[in-house]
Amino acid sequence: MKINAPDLLKLEISKKRRGRVWVSGVCDPYQPLEEKYELTRRCLMILRQHNWPVIIQTRSPLVLRDMDIIKEAREFEVGLTVTTADDETRKLFEPNAPPIVDRIRALDEFHRAGVRTYAMIAPILPGAETLPELLAGNVDYVLVDRMNYHYADWVYRKYGLEDKRSDEFFQRIGRELASRLEKLSIPCHITF
């Protein structure tokens, strides 16, 4: 945990050329300790004060805590990673992540508040096929990526889901998601 991240950001932001900041595609910015330390919140406040565009990506509805900052910013977007519509599948692959219904609710609240929202379907897990209907009315666009959970190879094997890691599965479900999203007038960007 980088306790000094907000202080470093304050020092660096005036030296840098304004650009879009992605918070955070690699490590979730709303892990449980964020509730106590508020590092992401403090960084978002700094970015908003300097009018930097920000894309937030998380699995956690804790992002709702920062609605006040996000709503006031001109160029902030909020996205939640939603890998499946089936919470039983979510429990197999993401046992410590928030339930799907909580993520959809967070997207809904931001979307109704006028914040640009998106869903990241990555990796595509079994049960993702019905996500378009859950996302309708809650997002401005959807990103779909194949991504493999290589660290979860044992989960695919244990539950007989090896075929859900194949190129054919990702391509078929990716096309199906794009088609269903298009019918719901939701732009979809596939990156595989």
C-alpha cells in the first residue's frame, strides 16, 4: 500500500502534461483497505481539482462512496468489471469479489446520477451471455476482452470448464455479446 500516493500525486501533477488517468486497470483501486485509508478518494480529489480526465475501473461498489467527487468532475467515468451474470460462477473464480448484483446496482446509481459508465467484461466467464440485459440502461458502453485467469486454471479443471478457456468459446461469446449489446443500442468494443 502506497500511503504517500496522494502526496506524490500533488507533487507530480503540476509537472505533467494533462492526460487521461486510468484508475486502475491493473490493481483494483477500491480494495477493502481503501475504506479505511481513502487513498483513491484523495487522489481523485486532486485529479478533479486539476481537471484531469479519469477513467475508474473496479469490481467494488465502494466506489459509490466517492460519488460526490465523481459527479462534480467534468471528465470522470466509472466502470465496473462484471465477468458473468451468474453469481455462482463468480464465487468460483472471484470468491472475495462483491456480488454481481451489487456491481450492477453501483453502475445504475452512477448512470442515474449522470456519470458516464461502462462495464468491463474481462475475462469472459460462463454466464456472461446474459449480461447485456442486466447492463441495459446502466452503462454507456461495454468493453469485452478475452483475458485468461491463468492463476485459476485449477478452477476450470476442477469444475470441468476447460472448454470455457478455448479460442472458440471467447470468439463465440464475444460475438454473441456484441450482437445482443448492439440490439440494446449499447456500444461494444471487443479487444481480441
